[in-house]
Amino acid sequence: MAEIPLETYKTDVHPVWCPGCGDFGVLSALYKAMHALQLDPTKMVFVSGIGCSGRLPAYVKAYGFHVVHGRTLPVSMGVKLANPELTVIAVGGDGDGFAIGGGHIPHAARRNLDITYIIMDNETYGLTKGQVSPTSQIGHTSGSTPYGNVEAPINPIAFAITYGATFVARAYSGKPKELVDLIVKAVQHEGFAFIDAISPCITFYDTYKMIPKKLASVPETHNVKDKAEAFKLALDTEHLYMGLFYLESRPTFEESVMATVHRAESKGMPKFDDILTAYR
Amino acid sequence: MNDIVFRIGGEGGEGVISTGELLTRALARADYEIYTFRTYPAEIKGGHANFQVRVSDRLLLSQGDKLDVLLAFNQEAYDRHFKFLKVNGVLLYDSDSFSTPPGINSCIGYGVPLTKIAVEQIGLKFSKNIIALGVLSELFNIPLEKFEGLISEKFKKKGEEVYTKNIQALEAGFDYAAQHVKKVDSYRLEPVTHKRDVVVMTGNEAMALGAVAAGLKVYAGYPITPATDIMEWLARELPKVGGVVVQTEDEIAAIGTVLGASFAGKKAMTATAGPGLSLMTEFLGLATMTEIPCVVIDCQRGGPSTGLPTKTEQGDLNLALYGGHGDSPRVVIALTSVADCFQGIIRAINIAEEYQMPVIVLSDQYLAHRMASVERSNFESVEIKERLRPTPAQLAGYKRYALTETGVSPMAIPGDVGGFYTATGLEHDEAAELSFESQNHEIMTEKRHRKLRMLEKTSNEAAKVYGLEQPEIAIIGWGSSEGVIREAVERAQEEKMPVGALHPKLLKPFPTQRVQTFLKKAKVLIIPEINFTGQFASLLRAHVSFEPIAQLNKCGGLPFAPEEILAKIKEVRKHG
């Protein structure tokens, strides 16, 4: 089969993002990952929430579903239950994923839903012009915290590992090569693949100078199957580790659900009349 | 005439409901028509439970009015229900559980030592339920072999001993009544001569079955009374026909999963009660905006808030009609009977698919958990509709929201080559591209509402009239009150009153023309509703200009009895 060119994955819709937004890096990495994997865009669905990142599906030539705030994961589950053959990539910001939608990550993770979930994490609410988010640091001043943020931020990596995500990684939009590599692995992973993609907001919380100072690669010696070791790296306050923290292999939700269906079906389709007769 | 109303009352969790179900099925197997009504405590153990079954050899439209036979397992059951017993009705009570009740002189009382027989003769305390069934069998001529058949099906799988004990209990009750109860009442069921091919099921079971017949493939839900058994039924049956059921983390996730599945091409549905529907309203707006078929069942219960979880109410009509932001067209269907639960859910899924919009189906606790005998023919000749899909020519230069005469556009699903689009809650144009232009918003809003207008004819045709087509005294009710109203109309007509009832099935779009025609000669309109404010009356006033309207509202968690409707008819006639 002829190679699918990179350009095939792009639409001609111009992104609304501010020049210099980290989300451009994530989008570009997605194109490259799709190209590297030669994915059939007809069988792909991008599901997004609300926020700057929510606009992403329109920029990819594939099927897209731009849903309500915080609910990318339940919608992704519906898509996969309807058609497990589809490749589903859910994208959203840190507010969409950890604030309004925070209640869904634990369940997608423990079910091991076979999707890739990329959080474009900029530690702020960009689309509403700069308020604190669940990943903002203590002391961060913003529109809604003029005297400084008093709430401790969540730790996305530790959060995802705790709830049973089977692929947990962090990337940085400013390191495109590594980001492409992680997306490729995440899509290939059978199960719930979570990427905390640091994607700075140049307009309301510019961290381009701050991030690289703390950035470090996950050590080459790290055993990705060692959960305790993965937590140690996640909880490290000195470094912001980038790379794959944790990897686990267990049956996906769709596999398990479809196995149930096949077991039930193998007993033979019930006749409608027989179902009725049970109510005599 | 064979028409007896039985009520069984006792401690919750001690088998009152299953006893009632056995009685119901035995009667149905003996070819009687049955109609049940139950209330039960919100607690799992303890509290008071009761089960009512009306039996007749002709079509039953309601649970009836007063009781003919009250079976009281304890003092509380007597205290609660004795006042509903007819003069000269039968009180059957466990004489070991409480002493001779004071009302014994105004009824026919039979004390049976149910507990003593259960403990001493059978050696199983809870067998008093089955003993009571034996007593009922003997006293009212309910064929014993129907009970034996049911006990065999229910208990044989639990082992020979359990089965034998229950058969012994049944016979012990029968024998005790034959030997020790001197029958002085006149209730006796005469055998039905015409055989009927019926099944006995609850509203929730009929709905779940209807959904399967309509081609449901994905069900997502969150447990909530009184809708939970829809999910449990489907969890058992849907995988057998290749469908999947998922219990989500909340109702928001349930409707989200439904929309995801429908976006990807499968028929999908969820069921909930008022609190859950409240949570789903944001997603319903998305379903309207992205034109994705979906069905949401609301088994209404007493509200607001947690309210009366195990009691009935028609309080969610406003939420179903208006619950959402923006001009958000959706279809609202109210189910009217157990038979209609099957047909109505098929209609709902068909409309959702054909018109690519959310359909809210209103049931309630009264309908959800009542059993009725339904002719098998009700389940035949089901017409199934599928959503409009793009042709290969339409996929070249595909426009997801192409403007059409009906407002319905061909819907591509992932996997369709050339059908790429992003479904979005943001306003968009025909090609699904974002557009915030004022003219576009007007065009697309009108498109979404056009689909609703296309359904007006269906709504007008679906409404049913009972009694006079253009009555002087008009009644319009909705939902599960259909049978009760119809019975009241029949009785009023027997008394030569100029009465008729219209019962719509689609509430949105509203059957305006049909209502107008129906009201042409009316001098007064009665609107009975199980809610405090008259939510349907408000809806009607928004579409039809008519006065005077006599609202009949109650919200005590119980359905109407035919008597109450009849009393209102007489009242308006007198003052009319």
C-alpha cells in the first residue's frame, strides 16, 4: 500500500491558538506520530473537551467529537464500545481533565479503556483569560487568585498511576522529538495511555523559561514496570521528569466486555418468543 | 362478575413482594387479566411493603379503588390498609402476629395462624407467605396447580428440600382453610372460559425488551430507583444479541457514553430518574447541537432532590421539556401503560434515529414496577427505523449538516471514507465548520427545530381518545394515568355523562391540532396530574387557548384511583 503522506492528516482550518502556544507543538507531534504509525484517519476519532486544547480535533483530518467540558473520557468509552476497532485519542487541558472532569480519569484508568489521553497541561485557564487550575503552584497569582493561590496542585503522574493507568508518561511541547516518540508508544499501547504534555500558555502563564530548568529525562536505568520506583520519580520535587514512568500489561476494557458478549452470544441468540415465554 | 382487588401488606424484606408476584402470575396463568400496584420502603430491610393485584376476566385499566381482600401479615399492615377495605370486604390476617383487630365487625375477618403453621408444621418461618397463598387458593378458587407450577419453577433449582417444604406450605395453607375457615364472603373467581395468550411483565421489563427489539446495542447507566432494573435486565439480555451494558461512574458519564456510542454508529440509550436527568441536561444540549440520536428514560419519582425515591410522581415534565440551555429542541414521549412501554420505547428509539435528536421518555414508579398482563400480539409487527446515512456521492464533498427539507442530514460514522467531520457543541455551518455568524446561527437553529415540526403530525396522530370524540366534559391527562382515566370515563359514560378523554403520547412536539379538535364542544377541561403545580396544564395553556380548566392535582406519591377522576367529573358537572 502506498504511504500516507504527512499532509493527509492536516486540515486547512487555521488554529485559533496564540502564536507561541504549546498546543502547536502537541498538534504537530500528533501529525508526525500518526504519520509514523501510518494510521488510517478514517478509523480515528479525536475526542476533546472545552478549553483552548478542545479545538484540536478540527485541525486533524479524522473524525472528531468536541464535547462538553470535562467529559472526553465517557464519550471516548462510548465510541470504543460501539466500535473497538477505532483508534481514539482524547485531548484536553488540565482544567478539563483534572478539575471539571477529574472524576472520570480514575474510572477510565481502572477500566483500562484502550485509548490515548493527552492532557495539554499549562497550569492555567487560558480560554477564560488566566485563572488558576488544579495544576497551578501554591502562590501563583492569577485573575481568580490576586493574592496568590492557596491550593496545593495535584500531581498528574502520581494521580494516573494511583488509579491504574497502564501507560503513564510526561512530555513537553518544547521537546517535539520525545513527544512524538511517546505518542507513538501510547497509541501502540493496548490500554489506557496517559500523557501529561506540558504545553505552556504564552499569553497568561508563560513557563517557557521556567520549565527547561527543571526538566530531566526519566533515567535510562528506570524500570517502567516498577510502580514504587515510578511514584518516586513522579513525586520528585527537584526535577520535572519527562518520559515513560510506568507501564503495565492487563486486558483492556473493550477486550473484557467483548469477551462477555461473545460468551453470551455463543449460547445462541435467544428467540424473541422464548424471552416472552419466560414471562408466562 | 370476576373483579377482585387483593392487597398484601407486611414487613419489608420478608417476601411480601414475591408473594404478590406469585399470586399475580398464578392468576395470569389461569387466564385472568391482572393489574398490580406496589409500594415499598426506601430501606432494604424493615419498613412496610405492600403489593396489590386486581384480577378480572375483562380488560383491566387500573389498580381499582377499594380493596376486596386484605391480607395482613402484621399489625402495621392492618393499621395502614384497613381503611381501604370495602364494607363486607375480606380481612385475612396472621392471628399469631397480632390479636383480633378492632375493625373485624365491619368486614369479614378470617384469622389464620400463619406463623404457627410455618414454624410448627413446616419448620420454616418465612413459609408463612406460601401458606397464605394456599389459603387464598382455597378461599377464592384460584387453581392450586398454578401455584404448584410456579413454586416448582422458582424453588426446584434451590434444591429438592426447599421445593418440598414450599409445596408442603402451600398444601398446609389450603388444607387449613378448607378445614377451619368458615367461608361467609361472596368472593369467588369463576373459571375463565376463553384462553388468552398473554405475558406478565412490569413496565421496566417491557421497556428493556422494547429497546432490544428496536436494535439497542449500547446501554450505559447509573443505578437509581426506580430505573435500576432496566439496566439489570439489559445487563443480562443485551450481550446475548451482541450489545453491551456499562455501569458508569455517574449519570453524566452515562449520557456521555451514550453519545459517544451513537456518534460511532450504534443505537444507544440510558435510563434514570429525576436527579440523574438533572445531571444529564448539559449533554442533552450537545446531542441537540451535534444532532446525535439518543434516548433517555426518566422513571419519575417524588421530588425535588432525593425526594420520595420509591414513590410515584409526574414531576419531571418541566425538566424533560425545558431542562437545558439555549433553544434546545428535543422530543418528549410519555409512556401510558405496560403495553405502551414496549411500543413507546421502540417509537422513541425510531424517532431518535430518524430525526437525529435526543428523545426523553417519561415513565414513573407506578408504571415502572407494576405488572400487567399483555397480549402477545402487542409484541408483534415492530417497525424499526434507521438513521439516514450518506450515499457515496454525498460523501464526496460531505456536508454533515446539509440543509434539507426535513432538517435531517445524512450522518457519516467513523469508518466511512470521506465522511470526516468534527461534531462540535460550538455553532457550525452545513459543513460542520465553526461559524459564529448571526445569519448562520439563525439558519441552523431553524434547521434543528424543523425536525421537531416534522413530528407534529406524528404527535397529533398518536394521541388517543376514550369516550366521546368531542365531549362536553373533556379530560386530558398524560403518562401512566391513561388506564385510570379511561376506566373513569367508561364508568361516567355508563351513567350517561357527556365525557371523553384525550391522552397524548408525544408531549413535545405538542399535539396542538388534535387537542383543539377534541376541545371544540367542551365546556370544561379536567387535567389530572400527579404533581402539585400542574406542569402539563401549563404546557397545554402555552399551546391552546381554553377556559375553564379544572386541574386535579395530587402529589402524595400514589397514583390516581378511577374514583377520584370520576368524583372530579361529577363535581365539574354539578358546578358546570
